[in-house]
Amino acid sequence: MSAFEAVDEHELTNQTNSVASYGNMFRNNQTNVFSQEVKLESRNPHARFHWEVGMYYSRARMAQNFWYDSSDRPGTTPLNETSYRQNQQNFNQYVQLSYRILPKLTLIGAISHESDDRQMLNVVSADYDLNTGARTHVQNFGNSGALTNQFAGRVGAQYQFNPSVMGYVMFSRGFKPGGFSANITQQASQLKPFKAEQVLTYEGSFKTMLFNRRLRVNAAGFYYDYRDQQLLGTILVPPYGVLGGYVNAPRSNIYGAEFDMEAHPFHGLVLTQNFGYQNGSYSQFQSLNRSATTAQFASTGVWSPVNTNYNGYNMGLANLTLSGAATYTWSMFHDYKMTFDVDYNYRGAQTQPQHIGDGGIYRAPAYFLVNSFLTFAAPKQHWSVSVYGQNLADRRYWLSGGTQATFYGVMPGLPRFVGAKMNVTY
């Protein structure tokens, strides 16, 4: 299986929610990615032994320009450009096996090796005089590289208690390659690559299909033990201040549970419900305190780092997430159908990774949204018409937030939206 994708992206972001130029970012990105996968697998579904082997290769080429405009903020360079190219190659080989050792017991195993090679090429930072357009300060940081070679895999067992109930346990090791943060490069230390992330996962689950397939209930519990977890944290770059950048937390963990249900009480009605709980904390992590560093600058006028030991701190994850729907479909005029749906989703309060331990405006409040749609369809004629409403209660909420220098801004969720659409298939 081969694939090729090219992206040409241009994005202007006002990162301080201000009409003045205190932190406007223009990003220009051209990227192309080629990938190739070859896979072989056994085909007999009734065999006790099943195997799958394969190889995957991808190559990416990227050219980026970041323009950062802080021309209305005193004490900083008005306009900065950071440009670079990034090359990446990834080569992965994997084997997956399963063996039905007993009529109801199947053992599962997999192993993979991945080599990820990333290079930052010709990183150049330049400041500009807005009156003349001339470059006033040019720094060439040259090239940087990050190479990751890691093994991943899993072992587990699946047991079919009866035709309607199945359970499994799984132990896995995974990883995520390291990389770079390169926007607004002013110091060579900014180009130091962050480390690869490693995780050990422990998971147990059961899946059921009951009452002649009218009720499906699944549940799972998990524990993730991280080494060098990658976080969008905080770095200090005078004279711009505190900026976002990826950092590693040496030790951390997340645990939780998931539940989903689908019921068909009678013909035409479908009820679904999903439940998720998670909680995470840092066992070993020391990092720049974004709020304290900003407060110190406000009182002294000097940017200097304030670090905090976050051992034992909660990650601030949204502990509870819920979603559900009730959908009813009925026939009309023999060849037509009408479908009515009401659904909801809930997300608990969460703190952004850059503001560990902070509350107030740094903790996004919980939100509850209700949506609905009504569809009139002609299945035999392959068309349908729908009217729909999203966030019907018109809740004001926000999804994420962050600090840019001494400003804090949030990404708001969508307000009430009502629309209609027509769908035709052929």
C-alpha cells in the first residue's frame, strides 16, 4: 500500500486576543509525505494459529517559516522570522501472533522495531526593522538531529467465557519518537531535541452481547506508566517571555476506566451511553513555572526563570467524560424513513499542561452540550435531507487556553449552530 500527501498551509493567529500586535504569529508550511507498507498475513479464520508480518516506511520533507509580530509591545524585537527545513524518515518492522491454546483461551503477542530519524536543517532567525524592512540581527543555528531506535510490543490473553461474554488482559510497551520545538528561535538551547516518550500499559476488559444482541456492554480498566512523557510545556525566551515548547516529564502515570453500552429496546430505537474516567499525576518532574515567571516579570521588568518541583502534582486532566444518544427511526409512506436523534456530551474541568497546579482562569470549566437532528430519507432512491442543531442550549464554554508572554487567552467552543444538509449517494 503506497500513499503520497502534500500540504501547503498558511495560518495567521492572534495569540493575545488583542487588536494590538503583542504576539501575532504567521506560519507558512509546505510539507509532503510518502509512505509504503508491505504486509503478509494468514487467511484461515478457523486456524488455531494466526500470524501477520509487515514493514512500514515513511519519508517527510517540510519547509517552515514562522513570523512573530510583537511590534506594539515595548522591550521586545518588533518582528522576528524563524525559517528551517525538516527531514524525517521512519522505518518500522512488526510481527503479530495469536494462538488458541484451548478452545476458549487465546494467547496474543506482538513485537515491532522502529527507527525514526529527524533533522532540522539551516535554522535561521532574523529580526526586522519595521521602518526600513532591513534585517537587523541574523543568527544561523545550523543543523540539528534526533534519532530514535526503540522496540515495542505486547503480550496478552483472551478468554471466551461463553458465546456472549469475552474478557482479555494485556500488557504493552509503546513509545513516541523525540523531536524539536523551533518557533521563535533566539537561543541554541531551544533546538535541543526533546526525548522519546516510553509507556508501559496494563489493561483488562470484558465485552458482552446479551439478550439476543439487543444489549452490548463493554468495560475496561487501564494503568499507564510513563517515562519521559512529552508535554506541551513552557520555555523562557527573553525578550519575548514565556512561550510554549515541548518538554519531558521523567516519570508520570495515568489510570482510569471506560464503559460503553448500546441497547435496542424495541425496533427502531437505539440508546447509547459512554463513560470515561481518568486521573494522572507526575512522580518526577521539575519545570518552569509559567505563572510565577510571568508574575516576577510584572514586578521586576526582567525575565528570569522560576522553576517548580512538580513531584506528586496532579496533571489536571478532565477526570470525567460522558456522552450518550437516543435515536429513533420509523417508516413513512412505505419507501421513506424518518430518524430523530437527541445526544449529549459532557467534559469535566481540566487544566492546561503549561499551568500545572493552577486554578482560576487556567482551569477550563466543565461543560455540557445537547445536540439533535431530524432526517428524512429515501433509502431506495439514495438521498436524504436533514436539519440539525448543535449546542442547542447555547452554552458558553472554552476548550483550551495558554499564555503568550504576559497574556492569557482561550480557545472558545462553538456557539449554538442550526443548519440543514442534503445527502445523495450513487
